[in-house]
Amino acid sequence: MTLPNGELGFITTMTTTGFFQCGDPFYLIGSCQASGRSITLGSGGAFMTLTFQGLRQTILATNVSQPVHYGTVTKSFSGTTPFLFPTSKHIGVPLFFFYIQVGLSGTTPSLGGGTWGAGYRPVSRTSIPKTCCDYLDNALAFVPTTPSPPPSNYSAVAFDHFWGMTMTATGEPADIYSNMAIVPEPATIWLTGTGIMCVAAALRRRRRKPSGDT
């Protein structure tokens, strides 16, 4: 659709789901049990369960980068002592991994999605940010089939790496966001302050791979 200011916008429905995985049990000092969108971490008789609450929403993507909400990680606690995160025999080994899967649907036929994830290393007993192992598949983008107006040919909606992913040992939920924008082909617009252009470049490289590559 063409917006009142003459710019192009794409409307699509976005659905998010998430899942956790425990790290290598050989290095874990404590306990970890993951089941789909939930994970329970234990240490010293105290336990915390993280659960990802995904969502379904309609979004309007334009060539102006904007934040999009992807869901919330809620927390629940049990045990007789205050919770502290487990530790590891090696600080470089993540305690757990978290992945978000994004699906897109709408009137444009060529829709897709992708998966983003990261690892959580035991850098603190009370607060651990995503600290390693960023994983981005399919550039979390889709290719519109409707021609866009000149002068730029907008060929994809791209999502940047996610933020708001720090997990704390206290009860407040963690809301998850990233930036989103449509990007031209070739990339002629620099989206200041985000990595979306890098995502778009990765998407183009992926398209150019021979079909036999993995």
C-alpha cells in the first residue's frame, strides 16, 4: 500500500513462538530442565521457571526503522531460598539457549520467516544478558511480489537482532523487541542506528548461494 506521504508500506500478520534449550550438562553446577517454551533453572534448592509468551499481531513495515514487540518472558519461583542463577565449570559455556521463531502471513504470496537465538553465559548469579552465539536464519524477511513505486525497488522486510533479552533473578518480565523496516534492492537507504542493512546484505548473499550449498 502507498502511505499518505507517498512512501510504501507492507501490511502483514506476524506470529511469534519461542523455545529454550539447556546447555551442556557436563559443565552445569546446578540444574536445568527445558520443555518447549519453558525452562526451569535450579541452584541451592531454589528454582526459577522462564516461560515465553508469544503473540500474533498485524504490523505495517515502512522504510523507516521501527521497534516491534515479539513477546514476553515471564518468571515463576519455587524453593525456600532466594534464587540465584546456576554456575558453570567453564564461564564460556552457556547455561541455556533461547530461540524465537517468527512467521509472517498476509496478502503477499511470497511470505516467509525465520529463527533468531542466543546463548546465556553465567556471567552473574543475579542477572545474565544474551552473551554469545547469535543465530539468525533466513534474515527474518519476506520478499513482496507487488511492485513498489520508483525510485527504489523495495524487495524485503528485514528484522534486526533482538534486544530486551537480559534475564534477571527477580520477578519482572522481560519484553523482547527488535527493529523492522523494508529494504530496497540494491540497498540504497542506510537505516541509521540499526543492523538492518547488514541483515539485508545477508539475505542477498543467501539468495545467491547455489542450490546445493548448505
